[in-house]
Amino acid sequence: MARLAFLASYNGSSAKAIVQACKDGLIFAKPVLMLSNNADSRALQWAAAEGLHAQHTSGKDSEVLQALQDHAIDFVILSGYMKLIGRETIHAYPNKIINIHPALLPKYGGKGMYGHHVHQAVKEAGDAKTGITIHYVDEVYDNGGIIAQKDIPVLEEDTAGDIEDKVKAAEPQFYVETLQTLLNSLAD
């Protein structure tokens, strides 16, 4: 059974959905660790209450890698983690670190493209659709290989807030389904 770690900077809402899916038997994995670069993140409080090891980290590469190794982590899931993952960690976990991005990469990705910034860019561009991308993590923001994408229609009258609400509503289930498929394929 794969041992999962989550990295989150704030709420970790996708992590919550994944942990619940593990409890419900939809994902055959064991949630073990929550790391956050934000000592006050709700993700740390929630994870501790759920029985995961919850640890604040500066985000330094060696510190993140040591925590993952200390807990014998097999697979790493980013859930709103706002720091770049370092080279040592990437090399120790090749194709074992995934992230969710609130747009159809390669559009609207890269440094500074997160949350409302992404949805505002979609609105300003007049795109008829946006979506969600789940991708492997490499040493460049939002650059790793794409695992799965989900289209979400954008109506002309949608505000950036409306777009954000649609994407956020679809993210947890899509992350669960994609992780389930990914872990099943690794087990085969």
C-alpha cells in the first residue's frame, strides 16, 4: 500500500478529499504526512486532527526530503503548495510527485499563476473554456508532464470569481479519480 504525503501552504482542500477517499476505500493508499511551509495553515491543524503526522517546514529542499524519507513516503501530492520543489526531492521521487493546477496547462502556468490570478487571466483572455490539469512536478513551476486534464466551460457573463468557483468545485473529485487511476497503474 502506497504511503502518501501532502504538501500544502493553506487549506489543503484537495488533500482532504483524497484522505476521505482513502478512508472510503476508493484509493488504496495510506495517508501519512502533511508538510506545510506555513506554520498557521489550516492544513496542518486538519491533518493532525485526522491522525496524519503534521509538520511545519521552511520548504528547504533538504528538510522536505528528510521528512519524506523519515516517513517512508512513496508518493507526494501537492495541494495548494506555494513553493517550488527542490532538485534533491525531485530526483529522489521521479514521477512520484504530482500537482493540481487550476487551468489547462500550458496556458496560465508558471510563477505567480495561482488562484485568482489564473482565473482573472482566463477571463481577460475571453477563453470559452478553462479547466484543471494534474501533472508531474519537476524543477519548474507547472512544467512537468501532464497526467490528466478536465475541461470546464466559461460563459461570457462569468466573472473571474465565477470561474474560480467552478474550478474549485470540480478539483477534489478530479484529483481523487486521477490519483486512483495513477496508483492503480503503478500497482499493475
